[in-house]
Amino acid sequence: MSDDRKDLPPAAQRALAEAEDRRRKAEAEAKERPKELGGRDGPDPARYGDWEKKGIAIDF
């Protein structure tokens, strides 16, 4: 734990430790997922609403 975290209340220190643990678990899970082959480059259109690629409308 860094020195600036020692000044925080115990609840805040606990919350930061839990967040760090969640980050580590998410990174480990992301490494376990298989790599997508032949997938679309760029942001997911379902998430970001980008339904075109190079000016052409696309659909799955």
C-alpha cells in the first residue's frame, strides 16, 4: 500500500483493495477468453452504434 493511502479512512482503503482485486480478476479472465478469428476491427457496433464500415452500411 502506498504512503498516500495510509491517510485514507479504513473503509476507503478496503474499497481500493477490493477494486484492485476486481481489476486483477478481470484481466485474468480476459486472458483466458479465446481470440476472435475473422472478427470486425474497431468498436463493437452493438455497443457503440457504428453500423457502417468505410462508408458502407453493414449488418451481421
